[in-house]
Amino acid sequence: MEKGRTAEIMVAEARKAFWVMVGFLAVIWALQIVNWLTGYDLSHRFGVRSWDTDGLPGIFTAPFLHWSWSHIQGNSGPLFIFGFLAAYRGVRRFLGVTGLIAVASGLGAWFTASPGTVGAGASGIVFGYFGYILVRGAFDRHLIDIVIGVVMALCFAYQFAGLLPQEGVGWQAHLFGFVGGILGGWLFRERRPAAAASPPSGTARPGDLPGIVPPGTVPPGGIPGAVPPGNARPGAFRPPSSRAALHKELDDLGL
């Protein structure tokens, strides 16, 4: 029953993640049309202008703007794929990660790019989602997300080249967005409840073998370590089932 409920929640979140990314792409493409009609004035006015305090608000507007049709086309595919994978476990957490990535990418570019440079584009967000996907499985201890991270790293290995200094490319936004995604994986990781405190010494605990008296205790009959009379029964010693242990481990990994 509980597993069925968990699956329903994941499907609902994945559906919301899909439409969130569809909406994100619809907004940036609509803005691209206006931007193109105005000679990309929006990118100049609302991009990140490095070392200019008046350009700091561009940290939150630049990801929606681009410099050309090829620019937005190159970002749209990875943005949708990485964004959906980053959001399918929870849209609320995804929005927090997105805000962190935008700030890290924008501030990093603002501080490190050449003075007067204007940066725009969703590529910093794309690299942030990429970094987040790579580490989320390890931080959340979900095997399926670890597999997704490995597959994405192999399929999109060329993306790592975008983290290196390149002429005419806002690699600073890429690099700091990637770092922001990794940081987001840590800060927004799933917090699992702490293990229950151990019961007082001498009390029975789940998993204790039935009919076995802890060393040092004196049961009725006066012989330390002996099984109390009448407690011994055939089949009392049952080693834990390996299949049950495996199922528990898979449950802990999120499978």
C-alpha cells in the first residue's frame, strides 16, 4: 500500500516536472521572438553586465534571454532533458535548486568575466542541472538516480568541454552554474530520519535471537547464559532471511 502511494506521488511529480519545463521553454521562445524583433535589445538591457552593480538584477533575467536562434536552439534540448530529470522527484525542491544555480552562475560570471561584458542565455542553468543530476543520486542514496547520473555523464560527456575557458563563450556562467548544481545536490538532499535510540541494556530488541539470554545475566535457574526452562523450542534459532535483507536494502536505495 505504501509503495503504491509512493509510486503515485512520483508519477504526479514527474507530470508536474514535464509541464514546468514545457512552460519554461514556451517563455524563453516567446521572449526570443520579441528579442529578435528588437535587435536583441532585451539581452543587452537585461543580461548580466559584469562589474556593473546596475547589471546585478540580470542574474534572474539573463537565463530567459539569448543572442541568436542558434543560441536558443542549442540550449533548448539539454535544458528540457536535464530540467525534467532534475525536477521529477519534486518540483518544490527543483525550484530551490534552480534559484541557487541562477545565483551561483550569475554572480560567478559577474565577478570573473571581463568588465563591461554582457552575458545572457540559459546555458548556466543547463550546466547547473547537469551537475545536480550527476551528484543527486549519491547524496540522496537512490540507486536509480545514480544510474541516471552515470548515463547522462556518458551521453553528454561533450558538455564538460563547456566548462573550459573559450573565446567568445560565457564559460564562467557554465562553470559556476555547474558548481551551483553540485552544491544544490548537497544542500537539497533528502534528510532521512535518525535511527531510533538503542533500548536500555537487558531489554529485548528487534532482531535478538529468541531464547538466548545476554551474556552476564542470570536467568531463572541460576546458570549464567542458560536458556530459561521452558523457553527452548524447536526452530527457535532462525538466521535472518537473505532475501528479506536484500529487499530492505533495495527499499533503502529507493527501488
